[in-house]
Amino acid sequence: MALDSNMVIPAHVALILDGNGRWAKKRGLPRTFGHKEGCVTVEKTVEIAARMGIKYLTVYGFSTENWKRSEEEVGALMQLFRYYMVRLLKIASANNVRVKMIGDRRRFAQDIIDGINRLEEETKDNTGLTFVIAVNYGGRDEIRRAAAKLAEDVKAGKVEAEDITESVFASYLDTADIPDPDLLIRTSGELRLSNYLLWQLAYTELYVTDCLWPDFDEKELEKAIFQYNKRDRRFGGVK
């Protein structure tokens, strides 16, 4: 399904990359192989999104809850993350992509923190698609951290309590300089938000596909955008 020129391309697409483990299990492979293949799909999707004219692409890379997985799987994910950051720098440079990480990076090993900082610093002047990766991220944790920072500023007299609006609060979130997603795509058919961008998804259009993440391709993205164009976005109002 090719998109025609009259289609509206969402400015910001958020993704929940679900189904890596199931994809591997179906093939009799270890879960880690599914995560590796999922990274390949992320690379391809960044390039496709940039070519389509999507301005922001946010992916759920590693949640605050993912630490509960086995030590072996978490360790393998950290090694994959180390490898992928090097790859991502090359992809970002080749495609004029700016990379931003959201989440609490303090829990990672220092070399991973350094890698994240380098990715952001070396791509900050790129003017194409902004690729946002949520790592050690949870929507509730983000809101908690934002509330704590805002409380400190109120206590210090930098902000008056009566001046706290939604936009003021949003400026304390990890996504302060990023518009809310227009479209959320979740793969593998699960019908939940999984603690992802809870503040930002207030009026986002949701699209769920049974496709497992490693199988997600340009046609699947086009299907999601086609469905997005059939939605009537009223943001709580009446047309």
C-alpha cells in the first residue's frame, strides 16, 4: 500500500517495539536473537521515517520494568545497547538525524552513559528527523521526577505554585522540547500502554498491529499512517 500525496504524515510517531522474544521463539532461537533482529528493524524504520517526512520518531527501548527480566537477558540487552550506540551514530550522521534519549540514565554503567551523552552531543546540530529513544524509562517515573524538580523550584522561589499550568509542568518532563505524539504504533497485538509516555499520549491516535516487531517494515508503517488518516482528531472538542 503506497501512500498518496494527499495523505497527512504524522509529525511525531511513537512506537512500542513488542514481540522480539516471540519472534525468536517461533524460530527456535534464543530471545537475544530477537532483540538483535529488532535493532535491525529500528535502523530501517529510522531511515524510512526520515524519508517519509516524519519529524519525530520515539521508540521504547528499555523500560524501568525491564530490569525485572533475567540477569542473563538484561546483560545481553546492555551489550546490544553498547554495540547499537556505535551503529546509531553512523546511521544518524548518514541521515542527518538528531538523537535524543529520555529516561533516567543514571542507573546504567558509566560507559553506556558516556555513549548516550556522545550520541546526543555529536548529533545535536542535525536538522532532519529527531530520533528519541526511551531507555530506563517509565511514564510514572518521568512524572515523579518532573514533580520533584518542580517542587524544588517552588521551594526555591523560582516558580509560584499558582503559576503552574500544564505547559509549565510539561517543561519539566524529559520531552520538554518535543511535541506530543500524533500516532502511537504498538506491534504484536498487545492492548496496553505499558507505562509509556503517559502524559504525552493524552490525545494520541492509537494503532495496534499483530505484526511482531522484527517483521515490521515500510508497508506496515504505511498501513498505520493510512489508518491515522481515517481518524477524526477533535482533541475533546466538537467539529
